[in-house]
Amino acid sequence: MSGLLPGDPAAGIGGEATPRALCVLAPNPSPMTLDGTNTWLLSEPDSDLAVVIDPGPLHEGHLRRVIETAEQRGKRVVLTLLTHGHADHSEGAARFAELTGSEVRALDPAHRLGPEGLTDGQRLDVGGLDLRVIGTPGHTSDSLTFHLPADGAILTGDTVLGRGTTMVAHPDGRLGDYLDSLRHLHGMAAEHGVRTVLPGHGPVLADALGAVDYYLAHRAGRLAQVETAVEAGCRTSAEVVARVYADVDRALWPAAELSVLAQLQYLRDHGLIPD
């Protein structure tokens, strides 16, 4: 039963997730992207204007399918937003902007197309759709979450996935920032009506608080394992990965090593292991 899994994941991926959010799954599955990138189409039910979050890879068929999905619902895409700059979320943005005539907004100026960017705390109104920008660095320095208050939902990019856990992409990503971001999302779920996670990969999660609780516990456990590995004599990140991630698919070890580097830096910064 899905309720036994962290966050209470939905049975499938794609289609309508909330009254204002619909997922179009990109055809780029891999060990890192899970089933593929979730491209999110957002709109007020009675509006003909739509926002797209993370158009995904540069795949013409996928980009056109997102536009067709909007048009079938009487919507026109007028704004494109990025949760962060990793290629599986952003590579198709320039072509998508050509197809739709929309500007692309992101935290990192390198990924913007148009005069405006995004900032923490910003509120966007598109055809009555209330969307709020939350800075959630850690996975990357430019990672954002978008809050959809009317649906009690957050669009988390890679900060919280629909299945498994994400990496902290050292050196750009930092574990201390990531833990702070998770605690912020925990507060939103515990105190501000956030119930649903609309992730960048994997199924929708109906229990936002349970998902973030799991992420925080997982990170604490991994940190303890890494600290123990160093105490046992592991001297390189590769040695730590081989010990701590021995039960993980080896195809994921390169990503695990980035997270280990971030964990080692965090432990050094806090004086828990020697420099």
C-alpha cells in the first residue's frame, strides 16, 4: 500500500494532480531522473493563461506535447519557470520559449530568457493563479520551490523527489543549506497548510509532512554513517561511498560521491571530523 511508503506516493505519474496542476512526463527515464522529468502545467481553472514549470530536456515531441496539453484545455502558456538549472529540467527551455513566446524566469541569470528573474519571497499572479517563490538551496545553489497555496501544494524540483532521496550536488550544493531548506518546508507542512508535494521526478506525494520528516531522518542517518566511516579509517569520498552505499545500485555511486563530498564538508565545518 502506498500509505506505507514515505510521503504516501500516488500509484502513477502524469496527468491531473490538483485542481490547478497537471503533470506531463518527459521521455527521459534514467537512474538519476527516475521515470523522467515532471513538467508541470499550472493554471486557474477559469483562466485561459498557464504557467509551465521545468519544460525538461530538449525533446521536441515532449515540448510540443506540453503545449498541446495546454491547448486542449483552452490554455495558453505565457510564462515558463525553472526550479533549477540542471539540464533535465532546463535544457528545453529556450526552444519552449520559441514555441510559446513566453519568457523564462529562473534564480540563476544564466538560465533566464527575458528581463525578469525570480527571488525568494516573490509572488506571481498569472490569470489569477497565486504562485509563491521559495528559495530552497542545497541540491543546487539556485534551487527553488514554488508554493501553490490554493491547492496546499509545493513544487519542489529535485529538493524532494517522489521516490527515493536526492543528492546534494557538491560543490555547488551545500548540505547545511539543504538541511535548512528541508526544515523550512517542514514548517510549511506542519503549520501552513501544505499537504501535497509535486516533485520534479517520481509520483505526487499526498503527505508532505511525512515526506520531509523522512528526508530529514535519512540525512541524519547518512551523516552518522559517514562520520562512522571516517572514524573507521575511510580517507576518500570513494572509500566512504563503497562502505556507506554498498547496498545502492553502482550506477548511482557517482551521484552518491557528490553527496558524500557535501557531507564530509559539513562534518568538517562543524568540527565533527578533522580537516
